[in-house]
Amino acid sequence: MVVCGDDGLAHRLAAELRGVYGEEVVLVVPPAQRTVRPPVVGRARAVSAALLDRVVSAAVNRAAGNAGSGPPLTPAGDARTLEAAEPVEAVLAEAGVERAAALALVYDDDETNIRAALTARRLNPRLRLVLRLYNRRLGQHIEELLDQAALLASGDEDAAVGTTTVLSAADTAAPALAATAIAGTAKVVQTDGLLLRAVEHHGEGAAPGLATLALLSSETEGHIEQGPQLLPDAEAVRTAVAASPGRGTVVLEQVSYASEGSLSTGRGAGFIAPMASLFSRRLRWSLAGVVTCVLALAVALWLATGIHPLGALYLTLLDLFAINDPAVGDPLARQILQLLSGLMGLLLLPVLLAAALEALGTFRSAGALRKPPRGMSGHVVLLGLGKIGTRVLIRLRELDIPVVCVESGPEARGLAVARRLRVPVVLGDVTQEGVLEAAKIQRAGALLAVTSSDTTNLEAVLYARSLRQDLNAVLRLYDDDFATAVYRTLRAAHPYARTRSRSVSHLAAPSFAGAMMGRQILGTISVERRVLLFAALEAGGHPQLEGRTMGEAFRSGHWRVLALDTGTGLTWDLPADRVLRPTDRVVLAATRQGMADLLRRHGRPEG
């Protein structure tokens, strides 16, 4: 296996392949450079600097990757490492691409990955390629192009050729980050035509559902006593719930095709959404009042004169626009109603003028960024609109969750998306006074800090906690060990506040590793500091599944078959004595170690 990259995902992926899957790995990274951590400036300098020193010390003293989250990861340094500025042909040849089984190109720059993929495909048509691309549409075209190039280079249509898989670290990590920010939000995996939905239950005993995917950490007075337990058996669930009635669980609620139950787009529909975007609330109430008065005058005219209701409405509108003849010689009631209709017409003129001006202003400011409205509350404050932040924003709006974004750069890629989705944005440095306050952080439901700077994310969370002790906070950190140390420290400092720290490389690496092993990981969900993987595969070729009953195929803490794909639908309520045939395509959940045991190419023991 060859892994090429320039950030933490490359090191994490190499460690995953070597430490979990037992693969021989060659890691290609840019030349090592000494970097100095930028100083922390602003309001939380002393506090955040002390916390940084504390969590860095904790991260250094930890065993690599062995925080109760599966098998220990072998450091990437144990693999063969090549230093090269770019993955040119000579570098790829030295890394052994001609003899490699798979190549992962996970540079942050899409162009670098595409250029290296074209070179690698020419060197080895049978090579399995895994590319990291942010642009989804471009990724689809590149995947087809590289597969076609492999077929042509082989010269034999029946010969085995390498496959190409295009993944995005942002798309992989965004659902987990978005779900973590919202308490009670369902964890959803939707890909490859399938939809899996899981939800957390707290203090409800054995929650109903298709299967219990995890037991959450048990806590007493805010202190964690035991870490999460993934894929427990029924006896373990009953024992844990009986011992700690308030212990939470993650329960699978739905396994279906995506068309059977899709997420809300959160963009509104019909006539209400355009009205709300064009006219202010005060103007909408004024228009509603005028319409009500006109209808009341029409009803009064109908009752007073006895004419047809539509005729009464017609005469009222003529009086309203002053184009009817004077009611000379008509009954007194008719004359009074005509005067009232004329007066209502005078009141309608400024309302129509205000509507025209507001509509014109809306169209003129369509390209401008919205500001947070005064009464906004219960929203999510999203810091950073880079690659990760943009995907998280889209995910939150799909869940119909109100968002206020904070971005320091006016040229950030996510600003166009925020403008299209009409999401309020505050432009400014989050480390400066008043920026978080402008985002209504005091009334926010959660803070999600996903900028590219660990220091900025940490400082923002610390300051937000100084304003609101009970604020739900999720911060993205570069290194998983560092994220774990920050999580534990903040939990100790704020035991009654909900704190989560996430590493994008930790969330994305299992999907990339599975693709390098030849299997597509449908998606991942984060369970506290651990990751649960979902995959669809045929039972044939897997002795742990083929020829075994459903009960025998379940291995607690490793994998669990959730449903059987029959081609026409998904069957999830399978009897325990149902034998899995080689042609059965199953949807399963697995831990990192469990997925490694299922996909392992070598005869390494599973234990």
C-alpha cells in the first residue's frame, strides 16, 4: 500500500493500514519542516495557552491511538517513509507503485491528486486508486476517466484492471460533526442508494429499534466512569441498563433505500418561502390587515344591500380604487361603506409603496450577506466556511437547523453557499471582541468550531464558555490524540456542559482505508471518541459470514449484520437461524478492528 499526502489524514491512514489491517505501507510526505505554533492573542491568551500546554503534555504521554478505541495504531514512522515535495513519476516509481496493490492520494489540493493519479494509472493499470477530491462533480468524471484509462492500458477487456474510488474527507466527516453539534439529532448514513438512521436514547432503558449499535459512557456527577461499548450483545445491554438506568444507547431505527425516506431539504416550499424572503414581517401583517378590512367591507355591503357576494366584493374594490360612481341617492349604509372603502384605498397606497421598495431592496441585496436577525435563538454558531465548514453548513440546512456563520476571510469558498442558502454570516476574526456576540452566541443552542486553526477553535470555545457555561460546544482539532486530550480537559473543567472534540482525519481515515482494501465504506458515525463503520458486501469469500447463521455471524464488539439486500428491497427482520449464502449481499456495522478482520488480505490472526 502506498499513501501520499501532506496533512494528518495521510499519517492517520498509513497508521490505520499498518496497525489495524496489518498491511505493508509506504508513506510519501513533503520534506519535514520545523514549524512554530503561532502565539495565542486576544482575550483568552492566558487561559488557552495554559490549556494548550496541558493537553499537549497529555497527548505526548498517551500511547499512540490506544485510548480504548480499538487496537493500538502503529505509528506511521514504522512504515517506509519517502520525502518528496510532489508525487511526480520518479517518486511514485521509487515508492513501488508498479508493484503496489493500492495507492491513496490524499493531498489537500485536488489538482495534485489528479495529476499523480494519471501518472500512477500509466505506471500500473491494475493499481487500485483512492483519490481525495473536494469537487464532487469533477470526482465523478475523473473516476470514469481513470477506469477507462486502466481498461485501455491493459489491452484486454477481460483482464482484471484497477478500480478508482473518489472520496472527500469533508463529505465523510461533515455528517458526524453536524450530528454531534445538535443534541438528539439522528445520526444518518445516506449513500449508495441506502439510508441508515440511528439515534441516541438517554434514560429510557432498552430503547426500541432494529438493533443496539452502542452503549454510551456511563457518567456519575459529570465524570465518565466507563467508555462506550460498540456493538454489544443483548445480554450486555440488559446488564448495563440494569446497572445504570440512565446510561444512553445508540439504536438503529431505519434501514431502507434512500427513496423511501429522505432528509428534509430545509429550503421551504410553495409561496410562503418567497413571501418571507421578499417582505418583512411587519409589512406582511400590514397587507394581511388591509385584505381583512376589504373582505369585511364586502361582507357588510352584501348584508346591507342584499346583492350577490361576488358583486359586493366587486363594488368594494371599485370604491377602494376610486373608480366607481358616487353613491348619490343610494341608501345611507351604501354611502357610508363607499366612504370607508375610499379611506381604505388611501391607506393601501403607502403599504403598496413599501412593498415595492422592500421587494426592490431584496433583489438588490440578493448578493449580499445576511445579518443575524434580532430575535434569533436556539441556532448553531458555525465558525469557519472552508472545505469542512461548507459541507457542515449544507448538512445542517438539510436537517432544517438554523445557522449563523462566522468567517474571517471575505473570499472563503463557503460564503457563496451561505448566500445561496440565505444563512446569516458575521465577517470578522473570531478572536476579536464582539464577533461571537454579533453571532448571538448568548442565545445559541450550540457552537461548532471547524476552522483550520486548532488555536482559533480552542480559543473560541473557551470564550464562548465564559459567556455561557452550559453551551454545547464541538471543536475540530488537527490531531486525534490532541482532540482526545482537549475533550477530557474540557469535560473536567465543565462537567455539566456538553463538549465534543473531533479530528477530521480520525473520522475520514476508516473510509479511505476500506476503499484501499477494495470495499466501499457506506459511511461512519461517531460514538463519542470512537467510530462505527457501515459497509455492504457479499457473504461469499468471507468465512466469518458465509455458511453461518445470523446468530453465528454476529461477533460482539466487532461486526453485526443489519439487513439483507435482496435486490428488490431490504430485509432487516431476519431470524437467528437464517443461513447466509455466498450470493447474499448484507449491510453490516463494524468497528475498525472488525472491518479489518473482514477485509484482511493476509492470514494474520483476528484476535
